[in-house]
Amino acid sequence: MLRELKKIAEMNKVYRSYIGMGYYDTIVPAVILRNITQNIGWISQYTPYQAEISQGRLESLLNYQTMIADLTGLPTTNASLLDESTAVAEAIALAARFTKRNKVLVDPYLHPQNLDVAKTRSRPHGIELSELNFDNFNVSKDVAAVIIQYPDTEGRIRNIEKLIAKAHEQGALVVLVCDVMSLTLLKSPGDLGADVAVGSAQRFGVPLGYGGPHPGFMAVARDSKNSLGRMMPGRIIGVSKGANGEKALRLALQTREQHIRRDKATSNICTAQALLANMAAMYAVYHGPKRITEIAQAIHKSTAFLQSELVKAGHSIAHKVYFDTLKVTVKDLQSFKKRAEEKQMNFRYFADGSVGVSLDETTKPADILDILYVFNGGSKLSEKEVADTVSETASPLIGNSEHARTSAYLQHPIFNTYHSEALLVRYIKRLENKDVSLAHSMIPLGSCTMKLNASCQLIPITWDTFNGLHPFVPLSQAAGFQKIFSDTEKWLCEITGYDKFSLQPNSGANGEYAGLLTIRKYHISNGQEQRNVCLIPTSAHGTNPASAHMANMRVVVVESDKHGNINYKDLAAKAEKYKNELAAIMVTYPSTHGVFESSIRDVCDKVHEYGG
């Protein structure tokens, strides 16, 4: 298998990517890669619903929450979400629930994928998205939220405090879509007065991986009732007490979640990239605030140096205040692209002919010289001159601006103790030993999340030819991934008997949601928009009714018999009752009782009989 995967991996071309758009190369500390990412004691545990055997992971995820709370300046956070784009959509849904309004003003300079997902997820609930006008800002009393990318997709950092105040005057929430690395230097969303912050923690030590998986996050402001916190999606880790009064950790406010509240849940989020959240948390534990600030300063100083050299060479830079991204006007785009291909570099190409370049913690002086060559056709500087100039820069743009962060972060001892490999290894092992995983025993829980990632699968994910690709590289550079996608789709079609598969959903619950949206679209295309009832057996996973609710379907529960199987008589009666509105049935197969029900064919036939 490894030989075959090696051949496929070598079909990919790993160029240096400066595309940005929310995805950045990062240096994964080897101690984390070896002791968490490839360690069965960390990758095989079940979702931590049973706190007694989950104290290690719960502590690491609490570290993640603390990290996000500190960086965003907002006290209530989750651990975690699927990615930045779905986090934006979740924030829109949260704002609509909280304000009971259905209009949202959206920054036109959101990352394109964030905007696309927001549109898809808002449409079923009739949430109207309108473009935010920064020059003529106006918020009516029916606006639920204002969504702003911070910094925006072109790298620009705006002064948004007055805008936030105006939004609050009309009762609207303000959501900032953040870059975690930039928040080490920029004013936090909390300091700016924002109500919600969302984003991805990918650049805290989680590889690009051609777009994922990556841990998302959400942080919210807290009032006396913690109103937003009680409505937010995802798992929240809380500090509690054990039976003997000792400090213990557990999942908090679980009545918001799908496994308890089902169709009334705030979201269908379940496991939510917890392994990647643990990696990002350990990145913060390992580096601590001092080293992370140094990493961010190095990125920003390198960007400032690049901007200065590009201006000297006659290029125009679109925005004066930035963190790591420049939008640059070039005179001869074709020659630029030719030199970029020669140096095996990827950049972002805007519709107006400008070029975007985003730097990250892997960017070295040699890379900057190659970038200048692509833009200018050459540079007289040496690597040492670049390195010396960058390091001697006292305080670049952000440090001397009104945007500079003044509040401290990562002050908890956990982020100021384990800064050597030996110390971190011991900490990771200590947490691992508090949990039950497949390294200790079988886990007698039935769930769609109970899968073993074999050792031969964990090796390839560390190869640069798989984890080093930016998601927006040209398809010609990702032939290996395209083969994997094509083969996997073919195999799944053969296994299931279906004609077409989508590999896009980022979780099982998102797969449910995508399927239900497809069914809704099918009925609407046939002129039967009234078909919005989804039958859900009581034996279904909690994500099933939660997903149906997110697709704006009406959930009708089908009872189980004394053996836990679908009660066929109840199914038939409800299919008859809702025959004009029946859209679908969603069956967990096998059910939560672990049974492949023998009547499944009859169940399907009955639903089809009534147009579902």
C-alpha cells in the first residue's frame, strides 16, 4: 500500500505557494507530529462524552479554547468547528437565532470560499445576504449581523471600530472572521467590540493538506446570562468537580448539542476536527506567547520588506496597512506567470489583473529573493542582506499604528512551561495516559466515528507531497489528489450501488446536510416545493434530525418497536398523513442499536410510494 501511495503522491507537484486566502504553510513541530498526529493513543479515542475516560483530551481541548479566547479577546469559545467557511455560516445562523432577524450584511472582501458557503447555508432558512458598503455604511433594524473579514481577502486591515458601534446601535451583531496569527499583533475582536469571532487555527501547526482537515473556531461575547454562549454550536469544555471534590473536566452546556436536543439543536456539529484542534493547542503550548509573537513579527517584517522593495521597483501596492498579504499591480502579467512557473511558485491572480502574495512562517530570505525575481526579473540583494534588514526592522506598520494589539495573551502557565521537547513529550504522555483509546482496549461504543486509522495510513499524511499542497493550486499540480478522488468515488459507487458520489462534505453530519439539500432541490425542481417533511426514526443518530432542521425541513419522528427497530405501522401511518409534504426519510443504518434492520427495503418502498 505504501509503495502505491508513494507513486500517487509523486504525481503531485509541490510548489511554494503564496496564495493566502486563509491557507498558509506552517512548520509542524516534530514533537507534535510524532507524539500526537501519528500516535494511536491520541487518534483513536471516542468523542469525550464519557468524561471519566477522557480527561486528557478534555484538557488539551480546554487549552484550545483558552488559546482562542485569549487571541480573540472573547471569553466563551468552542472546541472546535469544521473549518473557517462553515464557521462563518454557523455565525450567521447564530446571529439570526439571537436577534430573530433574517438580513445579514456581508463584507465583499470575505475569502471567496467563505462567501460561497455562507450563501449555500443561508438560503434554506431564507436569510438574506447583502453586500456591506464600507464607504456608505447603513444598518437597518432588520439586520441580524455584519460579517467582516479581518484582515480581508486582499490583506487590508481597516479601521472598523466606528462601524461596529453603528451596527450595535441598531441591535445587530458584529462577526469578525479572523486570522489567528495576525491576532498576536492586531487588536483583538473583543477589544474592537465585536460580538463573535470565527476562523481557522490551521496556521498553528496544521499542514495545508490540499485544504484540510483543519480546526475551525468560534468565540462569543458574554453577558450576565451568557446568551450567545448558550446558542453557539459545537462542544464546549467546562471545568467541574469530580465525585471527591477534585478538579475535573467535562462537556458543558450539552443541551445545545445534537446528541441531546436533536432537531432543536443549535447545529449538527459533532466531532469537529478535534485531533487538529489538539495539534493547534499543542503548537501554542510548545511555542508560548513569546515565540508565537516572534513568528508573527517575522512574517510581518518580511512582508513589509517585500512591500518596500516592490515599491522601489515601480510596483503599486493596493493597501497601506497589512499583516502578511500584499495586492500588487504588475505591468506584464504573462511574463510574471512565466517567471513564477520557472521558480515553481504559486501566487493569487485577481480578476483585475493584480497579483496577491501572502507570506508565512516558512518564508526565508531565499524565498523573498525568488519572489522579487518573479516580480522584477532580478534583485541585487543577497540572502544575508535580506535577513539582516528584516531582523533589524524595529517595529513595522502594525506596531506603529492604531491597529496594534496592547492586551496580553496566553498568560496561563500551561502556555509558559513546556517549551522544550522533553517537557512537551512528558506533558503529552501524561494527558494520553488519562484516556482510554484503542491502545488500551476495545471501546464498546457503537458510532459512525469509531474507525481505526491504521499505521500505514498515518505515514503518508506526513509526506510533503500530500500535506504541502495549497487547496487553490492549479489542478495540474494535484494529479495525485485527483486520482485519489476519482478512485475513491468509483469504489464508493461500486460498494453502495449509487451512480455518483460527492467527497466534499467535511464530516458525516455535513454529508447528511448536503444530501438533504439535494433532496430539497430535487423536489423544488419538480414543482413540489411543499415537500419539506423528513421522517426520522427515534433510533437515528442525533445529527440526523439536526441536519434536517438545518436544511429547513420539518422533522416528523417515527417510533421504534420494543426491539428498537423502526415501527413499520407508525411509518406507514405517518407517510400517509404527510403524503403531500413528504420529502424524505433519514435512517441511520445500522441504527444506534447496532442493527441492520431487515425491513429497510419495505421502509424505502413505502416512502417512495408517497413521493419521498
